Amino acid sequence: MRTRDEVSDDKLRGGFYSPDVLVELCIRRSAELLEGRSGLSVLEPSAGDGAFLRGIRRSDVAACVERVEAVEIFAEEAAKAADVLRSMDVRGHVANENVLEWSQGRAPEFDWVLANPPYVRFQFISDEDKQRAKEISSGLGATGSSVSNLWIPVFLLSLSKLRDGGVFSVILPTEFLTGISANAVRNWLLAHATDLTIDLFEPGSFPTVLQEVLILSGRLSKGADSGSVVRFHDHNGSVRSWSHRVATASGTWTSYLLPPEQNDALAAVQSIPAVGRLGDVARFSVSTVTGANGYFCVDSALLEDYGLEEWAIPLLPRARHAEGLIFTSEEQRDLADAGRPAWLLSFAATTSSPEAHGPARQYLDEGVRLKIPQRFKCRVREPWYRVPVVPAGDLLLSKRSNRYPRVISNHAKVVTTDTIYKGKILAGAPIAADDFTAAFHNSLTMLSAEIEGRSFGGGVLELVPSEVSTLRVPVVPGAAAELPELDKISRTHDDPEALIEATDKMLTRLIPELDTRTMGVLSDARHTLMDRRLQRTHTKFYG
């Protein structure tokens, strides 16, 4: 994790100059909600250089504004915003303050909030501001998940300063929809706001914007009932619009990025008897954590040089080293012959001590020279070189993936490091490991991976074990008969989608309720979310 002295001032400031097109859309959405009200008191809690103030000045709604209160922590930016405010025919003030301090003791006195809250991860925030942020969130009842980024408390405190019926339009990162840490914020919003609208944009639409963003607009209301209709507008080419009824829940809002037809199809297939929750038939968990993969995962030449064969266990170093859906002992030997790090060193207590063997002792000394014992996972072990090896699983699952996660049947019984999860079929489940592998790579399961997983800069999809357990999977006894053909497709086709298409086709034969039309809708839905994620490959991100 990086510290404050390792990142740029822009990252620490957490801001980007709000593009005019976003500012103008925020003002337009707010004007629709304000419905011609006059004498407005406006709050801008993170004013920057005054982009929203300039937007108000050139808009028709300017005549309805009576007072503006803006806050900006950086003096140079605050001065620019103050210059803009002085050019407007309104009362107001730009406070050069920390908004977390500014907000303390202030009553709800505003009719309108316009904001682009700072996007700063908590590792770059002072301990004092972390405490203030936690107090703001807990004071508003937005508890239940950790506050991971400064935008969350700034957004909440801004809305808390609105009078009942006050409106807001804010630029937020899309993790408002997709982030687990934003769950408490989403639920708070459902309980305190109505007339919610979310405007979506293609990733990379704004060259000066350093993360994927959306616009959230709505009205603060004491009469909100923890459930609301949310209107979505997708500005990817021609504008598409749809609505979802959203209720308080523990999950993300990723599925609401889908139009209703696709979301309804996803909901419908979950009632099919042959479709179940992955955690009901299988369990995936973290594999061996070495603390220094480059040292403990070795090739055959190094084994021979240091006489380490006694302590070597067959290893699959990365999921990409397994081309198919079945990994065999022969493939592991081929990796070893090709010079890959296909062996894991296991200096278990049940083996002889490497310290008593001259060449092996030299390898331990080399580890000391490289300061391996000082690494976190190593320094808490005794001795530092004794890696707690997790036994091999019948199934392997990539932790991170590009287009989609891949399950592999581990016929070789190799171990893996923490880049690959190990899995097993639960006792009493009606399927075997090869049945599971054969049915896994389908549009339904891959869609649920897009919804349940998380993505970061670069568009990589990551699943943690708790998210893996929530995936929707077809439970098809006998599907293993199709595995050799699917394995062949995985190995020989240049198009990675060929495996998904073949598995979908198989499932329409084996599960009558999963007809071709339904699988087509699920495929379209999956591509909607996957394409949005992969577009982030060309987008810069903070943190």
C-alpha cells in the first residue's frame, strides 16, 4: 500500500476539474427537481476552482439563487472560486476550510447541493480526518461498512445540510453503484431521498477525469420509505433510459446497470431448480500464501543446483499456465521441462531439515541475503522458511481474470499459491468436480461474476471467496461427459467466447428451462457489464 509521500499532489487533493458537460447536466437535473423555486440557498462543499459556480452563473436558474456557500480546502483554488462568486449577483462566501471541520455544528439550511466530492483513499487521509469521517457517517446512521474513501463522508455531510425537500446533483465515482464499501451510503439514500436519477457515461468519456463517474440527483425527503424507483440514463452513444425499483439490501447496485429485460431474465432463471448458489454445492478458499512467491516457487534448474528435490511439490504457478479445463500431471511436467516455476518448496516439519544439507543451506542463506525473512508473512513464521502449504483442491479458480474467471479440474493434484483459489465439491452435492467444471463457463454464471465481483484500474475482474460463494451456477449431474470437448475448445480456439457459447449451447440441451432466448438475453447482459469493465483498461484511476 502506498503512503502519502509516494503519490502525486493531484491524488492527495482527490479532485479533478469538473468538465462543463457534467456541470451543466447536474444543473439541468437539479432545475427539473427545483420546479422554478426561487430564493435558493446553495451549498458547494468541494468548490475547487469554481466550476459549479461558473455553471450557475451562465444558467437560467441563476436568477433563482439568493445565496451561495462554498468550501475549498486549498487556498489557491478557493481564491479562484471566490473570484467567480464575486462576479455573480448573489450573496455568498467561499470558505477556505476543511469541509469536515466546516460542517460541525451547522444546521440544515440549504435548498440545493452541487458537488464533486474529493476522491481520496483513506490511506492518504490524516488520522484526525478519518475520525471526523467516521463520526459523520455514524452520526447520520450510515453504518454497516467501513468508510474507505473521502467522497463518502463529504457526500453524506453535504446532503445532511439540506432542508427537507432540498435537491442535490453530485458527481460521484461509479463505486457508488458497484462498491461494497458504499452499501451503507446507498441504504441511507433510499431511507432519506426520493426522485433519484443516475446518469451513466462510457468509461473514458472525459479525458481530464481520473476515475469512472456518474451523476446522482434527487430530493431529500423525510417521507422516504427505504425503497424507491431509481431512474437511469445511459449516455453511451444515444441516450437509453430505464427504471428499477430498488430496495434496501446488502448487495451492490451493479445489476441495476442492466435494463429491466435483462435484469428480469436474471431474476427469473434463479428460480429454476437446476440453478443454484455456488456455495450450496462447492467451496472455494485461499490457497498457499508463501509471502515470497519468487523465492519459494522455483524451476527445475534451481532444484538441481541446490539439491532441493526432497522438498519440492508439483505446482501450477498461474492459471494462464493451464490452457484447458483439465490440468494433468503431464502438463505439470511439461511446465517444469519448459523452465517454469512449477515447484513449491515445502520445508515441512515432517521432512528433514534443509539446514542439515549443504546446498539447501546455501539456498536459505541466499534468502537471508535477499531479506526474505523480513517480509511480513515470513517474519511471523518459525522458522521463516516453513511455508504452511494448503493441500491441493479438486478444483482451481482464477482469483483475477480479464474476460471471465476460469475453473479447472485439478487432475494432477497440484498445489497453487494465492493467485488461484482451491475448491472442492461439498458432501451430499449431486455433482462431481468434473460436472461442476463442465457447466461453469456459461453466460449466467459469468454474468453473476460481473455483478458480484469487483474491478479495479485496468479493468481486471476480481472475486474473493465470499463473492465466489454467491455466484449462480447450473447444477447438472452428468455434465462431465461434455468436459473433454469443452476442454478441447478452451485449448484450441483463439476466441475466448467460444467456450461460453459452447457451454450455453450444452445447457440449453440439458436444462429445458434455459432456452436459447433466455441464454441470449443473459449473454447480452453479461457483455453489457463486461464491456463497461474492460473499457476501464484505457482509463486512469486514483489510488
